[in-house]
Amino acid sequence: MFFAILAKGQYYLRGEVKDDKGNALQNVKIFQHSSRSIYQTGPWGSFGIKSLLGSDTLTFTIDGYETASKVLSHNQWQTIVLKASTVNSNKSKPRLISLSGNENSDGRFTSTFDNETYFKLVENEFVPARQFPKNSFSLNVNKASYSNVRRFINMQSIVPTDAVRIEEMVNYFNLFYHKPVNNNLFNIETQISSCPWNANGQLLFLNVSARKLDMSKVPPANLVFLIDVSGSMDMPNRLPLLKAAFQLFVKNLRPIDQVSIVVYGGSVGLWLEPTSGIYKDSIAKSIEQLTAAGDTPGESAIRAAYNLARKTYISNGVNRVILATDGDFNVGEKSEEALEELITVQKQSGVYLTCLGVGMGNFKDSKLQTLAKKGNGNYAYLDDIMEAEKVLVQELTQTFYAVADDVVMNLEFNPLLVKQYRLIGFDNRRDAVTDPSSYIEGGEIGSGSSTLAIFEIITSLPQASDSQNIALIKLRYSLCNNPNVEYLNFPVINNFEPFNRLHNELKLATSIAMFGMQLRNSKYLGTTTWQMIYDIALQSANTSNFLQNEYLSLISKADELYNGPKKRPGKRKKKN
């Protein structure tokens, strides 16, 4: 049995929990009302809890039994008997799918789809380079949108427009990564090509590749798992999926790493005290024992997790809270604005945040997006165990080990060569794109990550001189937990390459951007068709790569979903 971190108590509340046949019940969740902490019974159903009060109220819950509350006195051994439940737990009922918009008091829009919430995005428009030559956008690129879109399409459901964030879809695949040379932190590359859907336009690709950290030299990690175990998580694609995901992650812990677990469901409590990565079996067992019940006090849970992370803070180490939830907070502060204020204060401690979203039907994408953005963190959506393995194992260093903070891409176009430009994706950054005086909050860049941004540009001349720069890049960043600002300058040369001769991974990125525009029914689609999207992907995808091969299938499914079944040409054979 474990004990939560509490103020020093004067009394002990002791006892045991049995069923109505006299069998000891272990792993019964015990909620202490005075401290709002959670405990559980040990292997023989016994418990011992510190209390500042001579008598205290405890609530006992476990699946399959009726919940019981009782006032316990410190001077008496108590036997708590739980009766088997005769009422089946409520299961989620099928719901009608609806789409509606509502304006919040601060002017921000959210859209609702089957009780799921998303920020309403405003598509970036063409900006005249002469009036507004400067463009700035945060490189805080999450990857949640692609797996969420995949979930809808695989369920044969139309994708909510505002669930489609094109920059996240493009960067899901970590395309066009080139290792920085000479121990540089970043490698920057640019490429100009023709635009498949607009004969009068061109595409400008900007790529930032971050240095890969040597894990043998990475400092120890202090990780706090903040896991939602509320009643809304009691579905196979929620808590059970998260448990399997964290089990995969635990296998990669090093002895110098430490893990703590804070849970919230009805109340907030410490589930696992800080434990070294050498004790993988103990951590795994603790995760496996999690069960779902109660309401969702997300605000107090976030405070508790950050407080614990600060108490166990490792100087010059990796300190991170990993929040795993469907985002459905229903106790305490619940609005995006209130959570934004909360997390802005908490991140000042130097603790980073990763958000892992799960579930459907009441999934709150807007809340997790807010938390990740304001918490110096990142955000992924887990739609199945393979996605969990990708995020928590294959891309472990990208997800949890940042190489830079507050990263912002500043771009100044040459108005003599560029007439108009449009940033594809990053749609929630529209005001910043058109107003260079706007403040842009940068994001974190993970180890070994590749970030692609794509602009559609209209040039002033039919073909600019090779000796002239299209634009200038000034990359702004800070090293982790270092307030000093660094800058990296890079010219965007006129290295035009016809689209059919473009690097395959840039062509694939173009197909993905077109896919996102099609799902959003963009007004800039031009000549784009589902067949064109598929053809470009087929010509450029590495079909031996599972995710890229799956993308081809996803295009076909989306085409049929939106337009009805069609006969699709066969996939090309792998090259020898």
C-alpha cells in the first residue's frame, strides 16, 4: 500500500475492507474527505491513513461493489463491508452527430461536434507582401490532428472542419529530416517549386531539423504521470488504451529516471510515489491497477501534479508533467481561458507539459490544445495502441526531450519578387501573420524533430533571378530553461525545382496539405481533386513505411466517404 504526500498527521485511521462473504478486498480506492487525498487498500484489504483529525470521513469505492462512506475514529479498528453491486454501470449510448458554433465572451469561437469541442479556425488568406512583408509564426507544432482525423475517417464519419489542422497533419510524418552538421542545434533548408493546384502560384517549403540528443548523455528525467481515471474514461479506447500506452513507455525508462503518478477521478491523489526507472515492474503494476470512476476535477489535478513535479524537481534534468485525458473537466475551472491562466502560472516553475488525448464523443481537443500551447509542451492524440507506440516509444525523444524553447519563425519576404503569400495551416495564427507587431508565443522543438511549413506564393516576376533572395529567415529561440534569446539567420534563395522533380518527401507533404485543404473545403483548393491528392501520394510515398502506406488507404476511404465508392488503381510495386 502507498501513502499520499500529506502534512504531518497526529492520528492514524486503521482498518480493513471485506466483501459481504468475508473476503479481503485489495486495491479499494479510499477517498479521505479532510485532505481530499486518495489511498487504496493493501494485499489483505487493510489500510492505515494519517489524519490531522481524531475522526475523519472516508469513502470506499471499487468496481463491482456499492460505494460506502463512513466516519472512522483513530482509537478503533474498523471493518468496512462492501456489498456487491446489483446495478449495471451505465454505458455510453449512441448519440446523434451535430455541428454548431458558439462565440465565447472573449471573441474566440469554438465548434462542437457530438459534444467534442474544437477551436474554430480561420483559414489564412493571401497577404500582400508590399504592405506586410514580415511573417511570424510559432513552431510549436503538435501532431494530434492527423490521428484524430484518421479516427473519424476510419469510423466512416465526416471530419469536423475545425479538427483539421494542416500543419499538424504535415508534420505528423517527420518528413525531410536532415541532421544538423558541426554540432549545430538546427539545420534549415528551403525549396521553391510549382503549385499543383494553382498554375499561377508556387510553393515555398521551409524546413527546420533539430539535433538528435544522445540518450546516453541526456540528464535524468523527473516525470509525473497525471492520469484521468474519472467515469468518462471507463471505455476501451480511453483508460485501458492509456494503461497499455504507459506500459510501453515504462519499458524505456533508465535507472536515473523517476516516475510519479497522480490520478484524478472524484478526487485527486498520489497513486505512485516517486519511483526509480530501475523498478519497472512496480511502476507497471501500479499502472495496471488503475480503474475509472467519479467526476473530473482537472484543475486541482493539474495543480497537484505541478506541485509534485516541483517538489521532486531535478536541476539541469528533464522535468515534465504528462497529462493523459479526454479533456472533459467538469469540476473546478473548466473554460479554456481559465485553464490558460492556470497553466501559464504553472509553467514558470520550469516544468514542461505533454498532453495525451484519447476518446470520442466528449473529447475536448480545445482544452488540450490550450494546455499544451501555454505549458511549454506538446499534444498528441492516441486513437489506437500503434499510435501510442509511435508517440511514446518510436518518437520518445521528440515527445519528451526538448532542445529549444520559445521557437518562432520570422520571415521577411522580398516584395520585389513576391507579390502575395499565404501560409498553409497554422490557421490560428492569422492575426500574427498579417500584423508583424503582434506578440507570438513560441513553442518547444523536440530532439530529432523535423518541422515543415509550406507557403503558397505569387511572384511579381515570371521567373526571378537566381541571384536574388526570395525572403530572409530569422529563427528565434532559447535554450531550455535559459532566458537568453538566440537568433539564426538564413536566406531563402530562388532554387526553383519543377514539382515532378521535387524530393519525394516534399511531394508527399504537398499531398497531405492538399488532403487537409480538401477536408476543410478550403476556398483555395483550385484544381485539387481527390484523385490528384491520391496520385501525388502514390508517386511519392514510401510504401514500405507503414504510416505512409496507411495514408494512401486513408485518402481512398475519405474519397468514398465524401463522394461515394470509386475504383482505385492498384498500388505500385516496391522497388528492388
